[in-house]
Amino acid sequence: MKKILFTIIMAAALVACTKESPVNAYIDASGDCIFENNVVRYRINGASNPVVTSGMEAIFKAVVDKKEVVKDRKSAVAASLNDGGSAIVDGDSFIFPAANFEAFEIVEQTPTAVTFTLTYPEWPVGEDNVSLVRTVTIRQGSYYCEVSDVYKSSNPGSAVTVAAGFAKGAVERNESGVDYMISWENMPSGEGSFGVGIVMPMSNELVFEGPENSAVAFYPTKYGRKVDYAIGSCWSAGSLSTFDMWAEKVRL
């Protein structure tokens, strides 16, 4: 039944939102979720992808000589925050969903923004069964997308700490503020540099040197409550070609 529902939802979403839209979210031929605007693109692995991760993967975009250039890294790592995502904290470790998302639904579509949800099936966390519903909004012109994660438990209302952030690579520079962390890193392919960052005003602790080589915002909360944050990225081949230009997107 879940597979049938997933197929129906995907078909409806593809009709409602074509790849030519300036702001878009859809399921690609491999079953992954792709969402993008005119400056950024992301992938989140779907049920048929052998790499199990709820973390986002940035796909870099730039306009060179009036032509769009896309750098598809295809570098998502299993059980990782990758270029943005969240996890349940257990001591010094992260607990990720045991499977990729099983349902995708467009919540709202306008010419300048799209909001969609991804639903992850239950997996065991200690003595509880936990599921994740992720809501993502991406807006035209923004390098950051808004994320709202709700971890639900068979023991609703019990305490949980959620970590949101990104895995680090070859860091050249970084900066942390009251509610943000950004990194400027070498592209593994040698094709310039890229920026990645998180903004999370509700966090009680931001740690750039976090567990599992990740920059992490920690948020103690309860199961069933929303964890809101924003994840962003850029490529030096595009309009934001330096660390300072990337930093200006979050400095106030």
C-alpha cells in the first residue's frame, strides 16, 4: 500500500511541478527528491537509492557566459548530515533514519516558492519507534532553504536532542555567529570552492567541531515538536565567488 501511495503522490507532483519551473521540487527517474531555484539545487535520496541518508546533497549551479552550468557531485554518504540535515543525538553519536523517505508530497506551489514534505518510515531508537516528517521550502533567489523536521515517537512528548548541520570536507575558512555557522571548502574535484552553512536561531549550542566531523547545532526538545533551521550552499563559479560574499548572506 505504501508503494502504491508513493507512486500516486509522485505522479501528481510531477504533473503539478515541471522541471522548467524556476522554483521546483520533483522526484527524478531514480526516485530521489530534487528541489531547486535559480541559484541552488539539492538532492535527498529516495527509497530505491542504495545509499541510506536523510542528509541533503548540494548540486552546484552557476551561470557562465549566460549559460547554466551544473556540477553534480553525487557524493552523498550514508548515515551523514551531508550538506544539510538532522539526526537524533545519542551521546556522541547521531541516530539517522534506517531507510530513505517513502512518501513525497507538494504542499504549496507558487511561481516563486515551493513547499513539500518527505516522510520517513519508523525505525527503532532505544525502546521507542521513531519516524520523521520533513517539510522543506525553497524560494526563488535564496541560497538557503527552510527546513522543519518533526521526529515522532511511540512515546510522544519524551525528551530528545536533535542535531542539525552539515558534514565538513577540506575547510579553507569558517565563521560562526550567534545563530549560524558557515564553511568555505575546496571542491574534491578541484573545480573551485563551495560554501555551505546552517542558520538555526532556536539552537542552544553551535559547535563547528562537532561529532563525526560535522558542524552541528544542538536543540534539546521533545518528540513531536518542530525543529526549524535553514541550510544553504553556493559554488565559487557562480555569483558568490569568495568566502566574504558567502558570509554576507548570514551576517546582520
